[in-house]
Amino acid sequence: MSRSPAWASLVLGILAVAPARADPELTVDDAIRIARSHHPTIEAQRGQAEAADGRRDQALARLLPFLTGNLAFQPTTANLAVTPAQARTLIGVAGSDIVIDAAGMPVPVSCRTPGIGNCAALPPPPQSWALHNFWEAQVGVAWTVWDWGRSIYGYRSARDLAQAQAVGVRAASNDVVLQVRLAFFGALAADEQAAVAVDAVRTYDAHLAQARGLHDSGLRTGIDVATAQSAAASAEILLARARFAQEASRTQLLVALGEDRWHGWQLRASDAELEVQPGDEQRGQAPLDDLATRALAQRAEIAELRLQQQAFSASVASARGGYLPALSLNLEPIWAGSSWSSLVGNLTVTIALGFPLEGMSPWLVHGQAREAAGNLVVARAGERASRDSIRQELADARTSFNYARDELRLARKLTEASARQRALAEGRYQTGVGNVIELYDALLTDVNARSQLVQARLDVASARARLQHALGEED
């Protein structure tokens, strides 16, 4: 593409407003990479996805057997404390008697029924506060075999919510990318607008010097000098505004990058990024229904909401399982004794059908089921609203792009025509044929045309970014 004198002036202006120090270059792809790496919005969404993965693992654990264990050292006294029922039983079955053995020696023996014959009840042992060692070791396996789908559907719900959060990371990333693109091209356009303003100041200053020279030579009147001074002052105001907009847009870009420390960047973009590309025409001319079908199939928000619906549907089934008792299996080997060398082992196997330790409250289960059903309704309504929002975003983005495409084509024609008008007016003024009003009208038209071209290129790049985001297209 050939370079016109106007574009040559614009390039010189960009060089004039560029920072004096050698700042590193930044392309739009670099900006996207920086934002995706550690933008706070994306990091927060990743943290939520990690937490959802943790809840999924917790739900999975409820489906699997889990270990129980206990090791206790319990120094205790040997005093026996019995209940009245135990005392009655002991009195009825145990006593002592003195019998003569075969050698003629008296021997104490236990007898069956105290109070009958010579069988006397055993006296209670004396109390002692001496401590005796006692060890107990227990290990076991507990497993909820079946709980009417409460654990299974609970796991499915947690799994789908974890997947939804993972998709949410994509959605957050796409939103951040859109903001980065808009901020990058806005800052780039602000730099070019400042360059146009710098070139305008130089042009008007040169014409002011020329007008003064011609006035001193008696070839022009004082009105020419006054007009040139007014135009130069207006150009200075335009430059001040452009520099303010440049600083503001650069700040917006740094915020969009999400960096903790702000750095200076020299923005660099190819002409293709600010021009209409082949794929843009296809997007701009495609029927809205076709674009909407593509967008609804590609947008991460729709996939996220569908996964949430699946999760809440499973939550309803999980909550309803709380009405019925669960079948559980426990295996518990236990070793106990006064020393490690004399531990006595026992094994307990328990198959139980019952409710949790806190019991079952029908109102609680009913409320949990209603809560899950309400969340399901919210997710379904959210998907419908999101579909409508995406269609509206897509329609607005396509309309904006088509407008920006036509705006760029007309702005380029205006720039070429205004450049010719300016050259002719300058020539006429220098030869004394044209007047000062004609000259400055041409200069103002040229400055406005170049500013409009910069804005049109920005509008094309921004509209393309919005249309790609609306379609759910990812880099």
C-alpha cells in the first residue's frame, strides 16, 4: 500500500510522542498472554475451580470405604462397679465353699448357689486406688453400602459443579481477553491521535511563521497573522486533550493487564489488526440465526449453566435419599490387655440399617430437597437469560462491525481527498491566489480527516474483538 504525505506526517508524529527511554514492545498477543497468566479475575476463578475439585473429591470419598483406628493407653484402677442388675446376677451364680480334697486338706472352691449349704457369697473386693496399665488398639473399615442414591447423586452433583467451575475459568478468560483487546487498541489509537495533534501543531506553527514573514514583506495583511495565531492556539488545545486521552487510555490498558507493577510499554500492532480482514466479511454478512447457533454452541457461559443444571438436578435426587435409612458395614478388630505382650484380640462385624447419628428429620430433608429444586430453577432461568443476552450481544457486535467497516472505507476516502485539498490550498496561498480562510479550512479538514481515520481503524479492531467474543471464538 502506498504511503501518502499525510501518513508520512503521522509516522513522524508517532516518533515525536514516543517515550524517550527504550520501553519494551508490547503486541496485543503479548498483552493477552500477560493478562491470562495472572489477572486477578482469572486467578479468582481458578481458585473457585480448585475448591470445586476439592468438594468433588470429598463427595467421592463418601462412596468408598474409610478406615477407622484408635490406640489408647488407659491406666485405670481395678475396682469393680456394678449396676444393680449385674449385682443380682453375680449373687445368684457365684459363691465360695471349703471342701476337703483327697489328701485331707481344706480347699476353697467356687460354688454355684450362695446361701445353699455351706456356699457363702463372695465378699466384695477391697477398693484400691492403685493404677494398672491397660492398652487398647483398634483398627477397622467402615463402608456405606447403599444410601438410596444420596452419596452417588451427591458425587454427580459435585462433579458437574467442578466441571462448571472449570468452564467458568474459560468464560472469565474470554472476558478478560476482550477487555485487554479493547484497552490495547484504545491506547494505540490514543497514541496515533496524539501524533496527529503533534503534526497539526507543527503545521500550524509553520504556517504562522509563513504568515508573519509574508506580513513583514507587505504581501499579507494582519488578519492572516491573527488567523494563523488562532489556528495554532486551537492546535495546542487539541494536542493537550490528545495527551490527556493518551495517558488515560494507557492507564486503562495497564489495569486490563492485571499486573501488580505497572511498566512502560511501546505498543506495536500490524496493519492487518486495524484493517478489515477476510474472515471479518464472513462474520459481518452471515445471517444472524447462523451466527447465534455458532455462538450458543461455543460460548463457555452456556456450557457452564448446563453443567450447573445437571448438578442441581443430581442434588435434588441426593437430598431425597435422606428420607430412607442407609445400609452400612463395619469391620473392627480390637486388641486389649494390660501389656503389649498379653493383648487379647476380638473381631466385630456389624451390618446395620439406620439413619445417621443425628437422626432423620423429614422437615430437614424436605427443605434440602426444595433448596436444590430452587437452585435448578434458577440455573434454567439463567440459561434462558444468557441465551437472550448472547443474541443481543451478537446482533449489536455484528451491526457495530458493519458500521466500522463502512466507516473505515469512507474515512480513507476522506483522508485522501483532504490531503489533496490541503496541498492545493497551500499552493494557492503561497502563490497569492488563495486566501487565509481557504487555507485553514483545508488544514482543519485534513486534521479532522486523519483523526477520523484513526478512530475508524480503532472501531474496526474493537468491533472485531466484540464480535469474536460474542461468537465465543477463543485464541
